[in-house]
Amino acid sequence: MVKNDKHRTRALITKERKEIEISENALNLITRFQDTVHDTAIEYHRKLRDKEMSKSALDEIEGIGEKKKELLLKEFSSIEEIRDADIRELTKIKGINEELARKIKENLK
């Protein structure tokens, strides 16, 4: 592919670097493909970034999935508040037994 000064494809070339004549319709189709691939790549990287930004210390604790993480953060609103909570307070959260509460406390020290 040969790009113009605005980084848009303006032609295709062979291995020998000879320009291949293509119709404007074909060139427009290639441009749409490139735009779609570009948009897909951007969306993928945004999802990766958003996922990375939503990580917390809770993600490292075995037995804590998205649902329990969500319930904990809804109840306590921050990792610091979860860390400062006592075992009894943590076990009030659905799905968190005393063993898991102790594991949470240990991991958030």
C-alpha cells in the first residue's frame, strides 16, 4: 500500500514496487476496511485500558470474583474501608464467610 501525506491509502504496489491500477470504488472499499480495522483496534485497546483501570487489590484474592468485589465496594466504598472493617462486618456481605473474611484482611494488610 502506498499512503498519501494524510496517511490514507492512495495505491497498491507489487513486490517489485510497481503501482497497480485500481478503480476508485476498490480504493474506497480498501479505505473502509482500514477504517473498520482501525476502529476495532482502538475499541479493543480502550476495553483493555478500562479493565486495567478497574483492577483492585481485591482481584488478587482467591475467592473474590466480580460479584463479591462489587458487593464489598458497594458496602464499604473503598479498599481502605474494607481493610479497616472487622471480620464480623465483612461476613455480613452475601457470600463471604469467616474464612474468606480472614483471607481478605490478610491480603489487604
